[in-house]
Amino acid sequence: MQRGYPRMEDDMATHISGWTLFPRAKPKPPKAAVSPAVRDALDKVFEGRVEPSEKLREDYRRYMDIKRRKAA
Amino acid sequence: MNLPLDFNSISLRLLADDCPLGGFSCGEKEIDEWVHRRALTRHQGYKARVKTAHDDESGDLLGLYSLTLILERERELRSSDLFKSFIQNGYIPTLHFEYLGVCQTIQNGGLGKYLTLDAIAIFADMAEHTGIPLLTLFPLTERLRAYYGERNFVSYGSNGRMMMSAETAIRLRDGG
């Protein structure tokens, strides 16, 4: 408060002759919104109940087929 | 589109000192620069471990990937019993799938998938033996983000990374 003095504009209050008297805290950037789908997916990960997707299983089957072929 | 590769003539091994890294090009500037300038020193210094794929006959380098351990901020994740025992001073260790590159001339032949699954298989083994809870990665493009999203990687936090849980990798490996 600047009792007894004329009220200064914000910029004048914080910068006089190049000195910062009352540095203002920078506003924090807003947190990125998490979509419900992502939130649900994260919940599943955190609860340890994510079934491998069919695409991942298919990739893994091919990977193991190749490994077995090479080992034979 | 290239033909599917003959995986019978491709071998994976840990990066060797005499690996011909200089001629490698996957077309992604960041990855190529890393391969040419940093891959060997990081591998030799155990700051990351690099695995390479070679043609058995010619010895040509066809592709490679690297894994490393990073500390992820707890606040990027959500508090969970899954990780509680790992959190130290606000950080949690994760296995990070750092770089993956496939030689331009053989892209779309399946080697990228093969290398990715090799990394996931290593993660599953590590998770079983050490309990490390997450595999993380940072997709360089939105197309890759969608690709990994279809394969159980979930976007999290504000840093653009994605993660897969140890449970998923172990279930995948064990057929559960």
C-alpha cells in the first residue's frame, strides 16, 4: 500500500529509474488440459491394468517368429 | 515402398568400436547427428547402450536404437502405488527409449518395428528383475505419436513424452 501518496500505475510502481521496487511474480502458465481419453489411459497405466493392444501383440508375434527362426 | 526385409540375414549386437556409423543416414537430422557424433561415446561411457542391426553378409549398418536411464519428475506423473517405492526427491527412474533409426534405403521394411520390440523385450526383462516401472520415449512427429499410441504408449505430463508400464510389457512377453 502507498498510503498518503497518489496511486501509481502498476508499471510505475514496479519500475522507477530502472530499479525494480516490487517485482511482481510472473503468472504461472496454465496446465495443459488432459483429455478424458488420456486421463482414462493414464488411470489404467497407474493401476497396472493395460492389456497389450492387438497391434502390439501382432508386432511381438512377428518379432518372436524371427527370433525363433534365427535360433533354429 | 520397400520390400519386407529378409530378417534371416540380419543380426543385432551391441555397438562395436569399428561399427561404420559415419555412413549411416535415416533422414532425420537429429538422429543422424546423434549417430555420427555422440552414439559411440555415450555407449562406451555407459551413458546409453546402443544396439545395432547389420546385414550378415556385407556387415552394413541397417539400423540402431539406444536405451538409457533417465529421471522423470514425479509431478509429470500422477502419484501411484506403482511408483511410490521408486520416488526419491521428486524424481522417478525410467528406462528411456532414446533414439531409433533405420537406414533410409530399407525403411518401411519392418526393421523399425523389430528394433522397437527388441527394446520392449529388454524392458520386460529389466522390469522383472529390477522392478523398474516405466519405459518412456519422445516421438519426434505426430505420426509417430499415433503409431506408439496404438501400441500401448500413453502420453503424459507436459514434456511430450509417452510411457508404457512394466505390467504391459511383461504381459506381452508372457502372452497374458
